[in-house]
Amino acid sequence: MTPPPNTLDDWLAHCEQLHPTDIDMGLARIRTVAERMKISFSCPVISVAGTNGKGSTCTMLAAILEQAGYRTGVYTSPHLVRFEERLRLGGEPVEAADLVAAFARVEAARVQEGAIQSLTYFEFSTLAILDVMARSALDVAILEVGLGGRLDAVNIIEPDCAVITSVDLDHMAFLGNDRESIGYEKAGIMRTGRPVVVSDPMPPQSVLDRALEVGADLWRFGVDFNVSGDKQQWGWAGRGRRYSGLAYPALRGANQLVNAAGVLAVLTALRQRLPVTAQAVRNGLAFVELPGRFQIIPGEPTLVLDVAHNPHSVAALTANLDAMSYFPTTHAVFGAMADKDLALMLGQVNPLIDKWYFTDLPTSRASSAADLMTKWQAQNTKKGATAAVYADPQQALQAAIAAADPTDRIVVFGSFYTVGGILKDGVPRLHAKHLTPEV
């Protein structure tokens, strides 16, 4: 008889063996086990869906609410390096021991009275995280939707406010082949009579229709709230509230202003239950940190880390790179999942890249480095551009460092596995031809 798991790694390996597929859309299985566990929240819950910008939105919400003195719980996925990153309590990663205890409670409920319920890895781990959150005396729970919205595991929890950050083409095998279909799925987190903040400046009609259909309180970017500003500062105006003279969010990139606008709309919509001061807003936006989101690491050469892993986010990365100062040569380390529109992603950023370093990733769902290079060669028209393949992100980065001059820049982007592979030993600091982990 196989002994029960007793470490976090053991439990995660156990979860991977329980269900025949990695992704199996639907709420019946997870809801059955959640009801057995009696998981519930007494604090306000904010659920965040969208193609891109979810992690940034969750992190900015938490940063401001923590500055206002609230104890937050934030569930995001996937993680970059350690599974514990998926749950932050009061701004700190959850302890592995707390997760181990929660996984055991999920397993007991899953097999309760012989009525065994199959769960996917994501469903099982989501239940464990929700269970820890429900036991953690939180003032507010912030939940990032994993995939879609309507049938995502997180949607078993009733949100007090829903957020839809952006809608674009991704996960089309599960969500549909156009923005309207995908928007309908993401709109599934809306609830009757409760606010839903749509920070996508041009949302699909399906999102607006769904808000009307369920009777949600729609807060729409450009209609119910808006932003203004210059190079030094920005302002926000919405229903009954206005902020002016704000410093731009510490998270870099033009797209973060749209995310921040949605965050302020959420806080305004919930101001009766979660009042925050203007100073908490200022401090939260000034101090917020989130690895791997257009993260610029000064050094020689400059290093940029970004989990841009679909066409929408690669387009944002391209615009942000283009807005940086001049670099003689740009090197790119790239690894991505096979189900993405790789040709489009490569084509978007290719004009800015001089040397490519394609990398394999430690998952069967990833495209091989060789396949990435083949796709790049098929559409490359940039004269003098070069490419090579590597077994893992660290080897690719080391090759880029060896080839780069101190005034160049190196961009590492694509899957969370790509950026996580660079961060696993700490934030790298580049000093000309050498790489030394930060201590």
C-alpha cells in the first residue's frame, strides 16, 4: 500500500495522478468536494479574470489594501519558482506546512465515505489554497481566475466584486475561437447586483450583454471611470471619487496604467466595506512589486524579464521594449507552450530582436527549442539576425551573456517556466560577461 503523502512535493505529485486530463472544464467535481469541506468566506472576495493583467491587478489591489491596514489573502497562478508563491497571506508566501495540512483535508473530503471524487491538479490545489485562506482570518480575499471564468475552479466562490482585465485570443481550445466567445466565458464570474469592473478599454459585446443579463453593476473603463495624465503623474476619476497627482505604478509598462485604473474602480466600488485613504493608494502603487512583469534589472547588460506568453501580452512587451532607451543589440531568450500562436508572437517582436536563444522547457506542453527556431526562420526577414537552441533557460541566458556587450540588453520572455527558470536561484545581476545571483 502506498504511504500517504507527507511533503508538499509529494502532494503535488499525488494531485497530478488523479485525473485523466490536465484541464477538465466544469464546477461539479470541485463543488462537491468544497461542500464536503464546508469552505466559505466571511470577508469580501474579489475575483479577477482576463487574458492578461490578472496578476498585476491582484498584486496592486493587495498592495493598496495592505497599506490601508487590511490583512489580505491573494491566490494567483501559475507560480514562477515555488508553489507557495500561489498564495500570499498578509503579503508573505504561505508556509508549506499549512498547505500540506490543507491537502490532507482535501484528500479526506475527496474520498469521503467511499464516494471518491476525481479532481484535476488545479482543482485539488485550488481547494487546498481556498481552505487555507478561509482559515486565515482575512479582511479581504483576492482570487485570480485560472482559465476563462464561468467554469474555472475559482468560480465556486461567490465574489463581492468581479474584475475582467482584458479579453484576447488565448486558450482557444477551451474558451472559443473569437473574443466574443472568450468574453462570454470570462463574464461568468459576474454576479447579480454586485459590481463588475471591466478595465478592457474595448470589451467584447458579450461581456456587456452578460452584465445586463445577470443584472450586475457594471463599471466600464472610459464610461464609469477614466484616467488622465502627463509624463510625471496621472489622475483617476470615477463614480463619486477622484484621485489626482498620482505617481505611475511601480510595475513598469504602459499597460499597467489600465490595470491600475481598474484597481481604483474596484476600491471605489467596495469603499463602504473596505475604505482606503488616498495615501494608501499612493503608497500601494509606489511600492508594489511583481516579478516577471516587464521587470527591468539594471546591470551590464540590462536584463528584462517578462511572462508575455500570448500574442496580446507580446504586443504589450514589444511596445514597452520599443519605448526603452537605445541598445546596440537586443538578445532574446524565448520558450513557450506549443498551443500558443507562436508565429504571430515571434513576428510581433522580431523587428526588435537581433539574436535569439530558443530554449526547451521542463514540460510536455512546451514547444521544443528546435520547433521555435523553425517557426522563427519561416517568417524572419531581419537581415543579420541569428538564432540558436538550448536545453534550458539558464543555458540560453548564459549564452546570451557571453555574446552580449555591456551596453546591450537581454530580454527573457514567454512561459512562466522560461522566466522561472532564470529566477530559481534568485534575481540575477549581470556584470558585463558574468552572472552572479543576488545574495
